[in-house]
Amino acid sequence: MRAQEEQTFAQMQFDRTQALVERGVTSLTQLETATQQVALAEAAVAAARSRITMSEGTLVRAEAALVGPEAGGAGSGGCCVTLTAPADGVVLSIATISEHPVLAGAPLVTVGDPADLEIVADLLSSDAVRIGPGTRARVERWGGDTTLEAVLDRIEPAAETRVSALGIEEQRVDAIFSITSPPEGRPGLGHGFAVFLRIVEWESDAALQVPLGALFRRGEDWAVFVVEDGIARERIIQIGQRGARMAEVTGGLEEGAAIITHPNDAIRDGVPVVDRETL
């Protein structure tokens, strides 16, 4: 090729100039110029060889893209290429319907087992830190008449900044739950379906509870009004876990005590009260 011919010519010029310098016929400047020409010619040859290698790779990829099904089935007498799925299941989606060449590694179909479903819940990072593997959850609004059971497998290690429906940036993280209810108890539930997940952050078999509407602040403490012999009595209590409607009482209140919910400004310690149901 041309680059090699130029390299050969530059090398001949260098050898001739070097011989003349040794005989004292020409100057060192001529030798330096010849040396530079040899270096440039060698670099041009290396670049040309690199371009040839790249072109050969492009040609191989183009030939692979043009290989038809008949090439893969010639040995078996068929017309199609047999692909083996990496796992048992059913085809959930097909990446491309129409016929066209595909490259190695391109996704063709999505295969999964509908009997082995998991739920990906998008949680606030501040909520995710309060739960861990093994946390129970109830699956509702999935389309069936019953409530399904699920358990938390893991929480992704990194959160992402996502924008809520109100336009607020939030740090959210994916929590993966496995459905523990048997497949026959959730007919029709499949891949990509929407469900409502109620996560059990804390539970107790014997917890004393009061409605959140009965609680009010008294300094740094929580208090309620207890009805004793028709008289409202203010009582300081200690609370533990709180839910959307109820709060756990850990001290200061006995089971069965009558309390006043949503007390207004007219309710004070020592004020007579009447049960509305007796009127």
C-alpha cells in the first residue's frame, strides 16, 4: 500500500544520507531531516493498519447482521434458529414484532413466571429506614375480593430524586416485596399490574389504644380528658407508636376508661359532662 511504499522510500533516503554523513559529504541537518521523514512514514503505516483492523471489524459485524435464519437451521434441516430461554416461564413481552436484523445481545422477548411475582413499592427514604427484611404487608385493590399477604425481601441501597405529583422533589427508594399468598388465591394478577400496598410498620397483639382526636398537648406531654363520675379529668399519658387514626398508650391510662374525643375549649379539668348517647 502507499503508506508502506512511502516508508520504504523514507528509509532508503535515510540510509543514503547516513552514508554521506559518515563520508563527510553532507551535513547533520540532512540526516536529521531524513530521520524525521522515517518516523512520519512509520506512524502513517501504523495508522493505516489500525484503519484496516477497524474496517475488518465493521465488515464482520455487517456480515453477522445479514445472516438469515436459514444459516442457523441448515444443520437440522429447518428454516429457523432455535433459542433456549434462560429460565422457565411464559413470554411476557416481545421487544420487536416485525422482522429485521438484530445484533448479538439485543433483547428479543421478556420471559417470566406469573406464579412467582414480586411487588416493587416506591417509598420515601424516611419511611424506608423504619422497616426491614421480613416486614409484613397487605396487598389491596389488586382486583380480587380478598386481601393478599406479602413480605419485604430487600430495600435497594440507593435512593433517587423523583418529582411528586405536586412538583416536589423527594428522595425515594424501591422496596421489593414477595407475595406469600398462593397463586390460586390471586387469579389474573400478572406482570406490571398496579396494587395498593399497606405496610405493617409495627404491630402488637395487646396494645392499649386511644383515638388521635382525643390527644392534646400539655406542655411537652400528651394528655386526654377522662370522664370520672360525670366529671372531666385531665390526665397526662405516655404514648408509643402512632398510626393514621390511633395511638398506642404505654402509661397513664387504664383499659376501659371513658375518654373525650375532639375536646373543645369548653372542656376543662373538673367540668361536668354528659354522655351524648344518654340524651
